[in-house]
Amino acid sequence: MSDDDYAEYGQARQRRMKVVAWVVIISLILVGGGATVIALLFG
């Protein structure tokens, strides 16, 4: 592997990590918000 290959791999990995982070954040907000709504309705 050359340095260019490593650079491309690093960029792809960084982009994937960013996407995963956003998905986790959004799902936590949705799940947390959903739990809050259910607690308000049935609490």
C-alpha cells in the first residue's frame, strides 16, 4: 500500500465515522423524544 492508499482509506473511514455519529445522535433524539412523549401521555 502506498501513502495515497492510506490517505484515501483514512478519508473514507472519517466520512463513515461522521455518518455513524450523526445516525446515532438522530436516533438518540428520536428515541429519547419518543420516550418523553409516551411518558407525558401515559404518565
